Amino acid sequence: MTRNLILILGDQLSPGISALDGADPGRDIVLMAEVLAEARYVDHHKQKLALVFAAMRHFAQELRADGWRVDYRRLDDGLPDLAAAVEDAIARHAPDEIIVTAPGEWRLWQEMQGWRQRLGLPVTIREDHRFLCSREAFARWAAGRKTLVMEPFYRLMRRQTGFLMEGDQPAGGRWNFDAENRAPAQDSLFLPAPPQGARDAITAEVLALVARAFPDSFGQLDPFCWQVRREGAAAARDRFLREALPEFGRNQDAMLADRPWMYHSILSPYLNLGLLDPLDLCRRAEAEWRAGRAPLAAVEGFIRQIIGWREYVRGVYWLKMPGYVDENALGAERPLPAFYWTGRTEMRCLAQVIGQTIQTGYAHHIQRLMVTGTYALLIGVDPAAVHRWYLGVYVDAYEWVELPNTLGMSQHADGGFLATKPYAASANYINRMSDYCQGCAYDPKARTGPRTCPWNALYWDFIARHAERWGLNPRMALPLRAWNAKPEAEQLTLRAAAAAHLAALDAAPSYAP
């Protein structure tokens, strides 16, 4: 007789997941399922599909080794969605109750609210304790705030966890060392070796499945760059702490052509799947500083991304959904350019970042925010289209973390609720922080002529298009004054160049996955 059917989702691959609390391997059954709806609700990168499926299969193997009975349904079984998988399992196991840890995405949460009626059984949805701040606690913190600046929340998390604290004060006398973590790109950087993907029979089987079942999905499948077992994720963690963390801080914003990994941890896929524990990762990073093996600025910046930004955007997501996905404060309506799916553009910065995304399913936060994100912002792409692209093409993208980063941080579609100013930039930023402009068809410093970089005209056109809005934003006073100080003839020239670039985009063949 089966007491509980315990559903574990594909991004809940943690032995301590709350759905297993109090469970009895002798009387309960764990259900895991690869289903078509989750694989196809956006155009997922092939490597993302392979990573999730392979990690799920390895986790099922891990659970069985620990004595659990696991009912694992594969994609080839043809189950359309999770509810159908649960219905199928109920018919075979006749459980008394369904237990699941709360999903990370609103659409699944909303769907599960109707499961009790549909399935005819009690359904218990437990809180996901892998996060430090519950949805309710974040809502209490946010209550009454007109904007949700991350910094006070981050300080609260620092005090609650004790990370990098000396009594009630931050280590080093400062909460934030971000100003020291913005060194531009240098060709002389000695970079760590690139990550190595898993090589085992289960992963090989999954790679073959994805190649067969999703031949037209975005991205390349080979070389597969990712670890799929807890031990492999731990090895990737230890390698980062040893080889890259000391230089991560000051070089975290730098971009170099054909070198996608730089000093970044590349651990977010494993955190978001549940193969790594965020608190444990922060403890280990802090230990590197206390042992004198990594500078405080690097460790603070890394820990801030986990207990600060990661927790913060999850809180914003649940606070603002379901309407958040529809926000479009700037009225942007242009479709996503076709080259976001192919990487074929003469703008070398975009070709580089999109090209590595196609090859690996990865780009670091500055490449996403200040290259693909800023360009979409400047030309006025529908933020929902940008959201769907990011959600699909990156292996670490789940809606709870991706949507606020895209709509709020990158596209300013929430009107400044999350970020108080838009992350708009001209070619000067790309040229300063990368080597992408070297060998590009366009010159970032040219003011006129066919080689003038489109970014510059697009930047000023963006400022001009929304000048009335920026006039109400103190953080946009400087660029707005700079625009208003330009001679009228220069303004007309810049806006005409931007219009020509946008017209060429509109005339280009479209693409939709």
C-alpha cells in the first residue's frame, strides 16, 4: 500500500527537498517525470534540455541508492504534462495523498491549485526551504515600499546569515565592494581552463534523446559543457573556489571574444537545479577569504549574487506575479531580431554573445544585461519576447530568476520598480569593457559615415524617445542634459541614423521558433 506519492520536479534535485520531509521509503513512492509540456513551453536550448533530463535521471538513481522507491517516467513515455504524469501514477499506485515542494514558476503553482479537484486526492504543497527568504517574509519586507532597491534587502540577509560580518558591522567596514569589481577586459588575463561536461552512459543516452526528439530546438548539443551529478557539481564548485574566485571580483564585468567563461563560477545551473546548496556555497566562499586565499571584494561580490540578488529577484517575482510578465512601461513592440536565433550580424559584440549562447547555453551577467539586453532595450523590443528568449536559451534560466532580471533589470519594463534607471549604454561601454569592437565592421568612435557603430545613434534615440519620462527620473538627468545640449543638427543626424537602422531591422526576414 502506498501512503504518499511524492512528486519531485526537475529543478528540485536536492536530497533535503521539503517534499521528502518525514517521508517513509517503505510506504511512500517518489514520482519524477520528463513531460512534453515542460520541454516545449518555450524554445529551450538543447543543452538545457539535456542538462535537466540527465540530472533528473542521475538524481533518481541517487534516491534509489538511498532506499527510495522511484517511479521515473521518461520522455518517450509520451506523458503530456505533470498533471497527466500524476494521474498515471495514481492509477498504478493508489496513494492516499500527493506531496510536492512548491514549484518555482507561477504557471505550475497556479496549475497545482486545481489538482485536488482534478485528481480527487489531497494535495500538499510545501514551502521550498532551499531559499533563505520565504515568499511571505519578502512580502512583509516589501510592504509599503514604492521601489524595491536590493541593497537594504541584501544587508538584511547579511545580518540574518552572518556572512562577512564582524559583530553587527560588515567585514572591511563596507557592505558593498562593487566599485572595485569593474576592471575592463585585458588580453593578458590568465584564465582558468574551460569547464568539462559529464561523460557517462546516462548522459550519452540523454544527449541522443535530445538530438532525436528536439532536432529543431535552439542551440548546439555538442560539446556538452555541464555536470549532471552532485559529485560533478561539487567538483566544479571546488575548482571555481580554487582557481577563479580570487580574480572573479575585479574581472566579473569584463568580456573577451571567444572566451565565454572568464572568471565566473558557472555554478548557477547547479544551484537552480538543486545540485548545490546556496548556503554551503557561501560558507565555502567566505572560508576562502578568511584563509587569505581570496580578496574580500571578490568574495563579497560573489556572496551578494547569491544571498542578495538571487533571493531578491525571487521575492520580486512572487510579489509581482501573475501580472509582472505583461508589464511594458516603455511601450516597446518591436519583434526580436532574427539574428538573436542565428548570431549572424555584423555587430561583433552581439555576434560574440549570441554565438557563444548557441554553442554553450551560457553567457555571464554583463553579456546578458549590457549586450543582448541593452540592444533589445535600445531598439524597443517587446519585453515579453525578450523574456521568452532568455528563458529558453540559457541553461540556468527558470522564470522566477529570469523574468525579474529581464523585465525589471534589463528592459525597464516595470517602469523602475526593480531598477531605478534603465541599463542603457552606447558603444563606449562595450569598447571599454570588452575587446569586441576590435575587428568589428563598425567603429565605436566614428561620428559619421558607413562604419559608425549603430549603438551610438540607438542610445541617443532611446534617450530622446523617452525624454519626458527621463525628465522625471533624477538618475537619468545627466544623459538627458547631454542630449538636450547637442545642436539640433546633430540630434537630427543621430535620430535619422537610428531610424535607418531600425528600418533595416524591420525589413529583414523575421524568425519565430
